[in-house]
Amino acid sequence: MMRAFTILIVAIMSLVLLVFTASRTLDLLQLFLPAGQAVFAYLALVAFDGGAPRLVVLLRAWRTRILAACDRAPDGDSKPASGGGQQHC
């Protein structure tokens, strides 16, 4: 229960921070672009703030694949087949 509450609080704080930074980024971009090119400010906003959530999704997918590969290791052995002695999981 406490973990779910913590995740909820962090998610709300993340959304509030995303909205705040998006508004400040848009204001800055509109300040530097000429008046007739305001649409490019919105495109740049998508590039700046839209890229962060995709990065989080990609990192989570990568972590999930690594953990799934570790779970499939035979007998819990996480050493590579070459015998290098390094643990990857």
C-alpha cells in the first residue's frame, strides 16, 4: 500500500514538473523565434519534452529484458559461458 502511494506521489510530481518545464521551454522558444514562426516553437517543445518520456520507456524495456535474461539463466548461474568470471546479472 505504501509503495503504491509513493509511486502515485512521484508520478504526480513528475507530471507537474513536466508541465512546468514545458511552459518555460515554450516561453523561451517563442522569445527567440520570429513572430511568424511560432509553430516551430511547438515542434521544438515536442522534441525537447516529448523525448524524455520515450527515453524512460526505452530504459524500462531494456532493464526488463536484462532481468528476464538473468531469470532464464540455468540453475541461477549468472556467469557467462566463456568462464570469464564476471557476473552480468
